[in-house]
Amino acid sequence: MRALVPLIVLAAGLGLSACSSSHRWCEHDATDTKVADRYCKNHVRGYEWEHGSSHKSHKKKH
């Protein structure tokens, strides 16, 4: 029984981190366009992490 407790805690922690990271994406701030995560990871000016349950759709004006 003692061996199961650390495994349960580890599994719960991994589950929480997987949920939180799957609901974020990197966006170009001015256009709200979803871009590669590397822009936010590298702290490129004009890009920021967005959080939520889904990516908001952005339609281009013609």
C-alpha cells in the first residue's frame, strides 16, 4: 500500500500539468493570430500566451 501512494500523487500531478498546458497557445497580440509556441517561449515582443478552453477564431478582412 505504501508504494501506491507516491504513484498516485505522481499520476495526479502529471494529469494536472497536462490539462493546463493543453489550454494555452501563443498569439500575435495585434492580430490575435495563433502562431508557433517558440515566439512566446523566446519572449518575442508582440506575442503572448493565451489561455482558455479553445482558440478563438479570427476571420481575416478582405
